[in-house]
Amino acid sequence: MSILSDLLFETRIAASSLADYVTGAGLRLGVTGLSRAGKTVFITALVQNLLRASTAAMDGERVLPVFRVHAEGRLMRAKLQPQPDDHVPRFAYEDHLAALTGDERHWPESTRRISELRLTLEFERRKGLRQGPSELTIDIVDYPGEWLLDLPLLTKGYAQWSRETLEASAAAARAPFAADWRGATLAVAADAPESEAEAKRLADLFTTYLRSARAETYALSTLPPGRFLMPGELEGSPALTFAPLHVEEGAAFAPGSLAAMMERRYEAYKAHVVKPFFRDHFARLDRQIVLVDALSALNSGPAAVRDLETALSEILVAFRAGRSGFLSTIFRPKIDRILFAATKADHLHHTSHDRLENILRLLTARAIARAEDVGAHVDVVAIAAVRATREAKVKQGRMLGEKSELDAIVGVPLPGERIDGETFDGKGEVAIFPGELPADPKAVFRGDGLGVPEGAADYRFVRFRPPVPRLAKDGEPLPLPSIRLDRALEFLLGDRLQ
């Protein structure tokens, strides 16, 4: 039965991939990242830059100098197309751009569900047999990274998942806020009669633990099942009303027992939530960017850094990475390019950007080695899809010597941001000393994160407003400033635009 089920599963993936090929989807780009990594902002900035690239060039702006098709003047036009999948929500590009560039200027709402957007690039091809005017259609697929962390569950039974989850919750970084749930779980007999009230009580305690672990103070990453944190339309359903129990692997659970009830719901979660996501969306991707809020992990300490490293390694296990060919493109797509991007680079001075990249490269080393072994190309970059700060030199104290000047970033904190007793109004600029990252990336495992200058306030967690947009001659906003967005575009799309 399992072999037949797997065969049907793969057949449906092949059918979806063939349909993509026939309907003209040239490339499916997956955009994901764990909570607060900036997925919505990245996609909005990417689309705005491509749609407005030709206008910016006419206005004398070089917005994407490393993106070769644009830098060489071969990008003629970009245009949005109708939504490719009628059953999938459209990425609300216009609403998100209005949030970033309107009078109030605020960051758009975070990704809480899957969405798509189709974009066609018209360009001049200079290589190969099809030189001359050409087109590339890109389907951008936006999905929460928490859902990606669910994919390893497909290979795990309920007992294994329960054991691994309980073991992880006993770690020093998690034990304090896992105590209530662990205590309740270990006091319950797995062979007790099934009970809806008991299942709901344990599921609620388990969800509270997951939310506490994800909080910005701790910034832990490996927290499946992802829908417990983003339930959407499944909130309150039996598929989300289960929790780990202290059970023996390989043991058969008695019908009517609490363990049998939990196992049944765990399997339902995999069948009705995880598998459809993998089959209908994830398995059809050609390229992937994983956005990583490494700074939050660094600010939270070594435990959060190790947890992030584990999450990134597990993410790569879920990818169908490998060298892509004609037949695989039609029937069984493989992700042949994966980009790990450390976001919020604008919260650092540029002198720490290379160090941020080196830290992320260390955290993804195992994952990169695994993907490269099967022929995929992998890269790491530090970016800010929308740059909210600028750099400056600020004198410290009354000394006028060279040592009195510190590298600073200047921006407008969000209204209500409060640091060291000062509350910001969202209007005035402030200069912040962001500190610097350690030169040795391995130091982050010893707790050497973002060093703050002696005597300076700790502004590591301050959030800035989006920058004031500049208008083109047609009155529309020019592409917002960014850091290395062009490098990300060149890696993800450049080879298809030659």
C-alpha cells in the first residue's frame, strides 16, 4: 500500500510539472525564510526593481549594477501576468508596495500563507541558438519557512517525532519555557483512554511552548509542526490538536488509547497538510532563496545560533536539489540553485557585511556540502532588500582624534521603539553604533555575537522605518535602496537571461 501511495504521489507531482511546462512557466522561484526574515519585503523589492528598472535607467539611476541583463541594457521590459494557479492566493504586491512607499511608510504584514506572483521579463538574448528578443516567465512562490521545517516529518513516525521533540525541549535553551508542557506530558499515561479535553489541553500547552521558543528574545528555529504557529484555516481542527507523548518507538498503541488518538492526528497532519504542500508547491520549484535573520540568533546567544544551524541543515534535506535537465524540468523538477541570504544587513556597517556572510556560510556548511554533492549551485550573501539606514562617522565624546570617531548607521526608528528609556516618535533620525561582528565566525558558538562599543547604548534590537521613497519623472516611486539585491538576482536568474 505504501509503495502504491508513493507512486501515485510522484505521478501527481509529474503531472503538475508537465502542466507548468505546457502553460509556459519558465522558472519557479521559491522564496522562504523563518519568522521575521523579511520574505514579503524581499519579493516586493525584487518585483519593484524589475518593473521599474527601465524607468530608473531613464532617470539616471543604476539600481541593479551587478544584475548583468540590466547593467548591459538588455532588459527591455518586465510585466506582471495573471495569477498562474487559480486556487492559490496572489501575492499582494501592490498593497505591500503601498505600505512601504505611502505617507505612513510601514513594513508590510508577514507571510502567513502561501501565495504566488507571475512576472515576465522581456530581454535581448546574446548567447545560444536563440539570439535576439526573448522572454522568461517567472513564478514567484512565497511560503512560510515554518512549513518547510515540516517536510522532514514525512519520514518520521509519531513515536520518533515525540522522542526527538521531548529531547530537544530538555536542552538548556528551551527547558525554562518548556517546563509546563513537559511536566504535563510526562504525567500523562500514553495508554490512558482517548480524551478530546486532554488532547486539547496538551496541544495548547505544546503550542504555548513553541510560541515562547520563537519569541524574539530566544529566536529558536527548529519548531515543527509549523502550522501550530501559523494555523490559518486549520485552527481548532483535530489535525492541529495533538502533541508528543512519552512513548516507546516500535510499540503498537492500543485502539482507543490517548497515544493512538495522538498518532492518528499526527498522521492526518502529514497527509492533509504536509504532503499537499510538498506535492502542489514545493516539489515543483526550480530555484530557491532562503532568507535568514541571523542577527536575531546572534543577539540571542550560542543556543539560538546552534538551533539555527540545525534548522538550516534540515531545510536542505527537504530540498530536491540537483543538476536540472530537460526531462527533469518537465516531469520532476530539481532545485539547481539555492541562495542563503542573511537579511537586515542595513543594521550593520558595511565593514561587518563580509563577516555576516562568513558566519552564515559556516552555519550552512553541512547543508551546502550536501547540495553540491548532487550538482546544485549554492551561494551565501548578506542583503537588505530595502535599505532603511545610511552610514556615517560619528564623534564620540569630546576627543577629536581618530579613535573618537565610530562607524555608525543612521535611520528613523519605528514609532514606539524604546531603548534605554528613550521612546522614539517615528519622525527623527538617530545615529546608532551597531558594533561589529567577530572576525572568526566560529566565535559565535562561544557567545561572541555583535559587540557593542564601550559606553554606547545597546541598540541591537531597534527597528527602523522604511526610507522615504524618491519619485521618478512619471510620479511613481523609484526602486527603494537595497544592499546586494542585484547580486541575489544575478545568482538566481542571471544564467537564464544570457
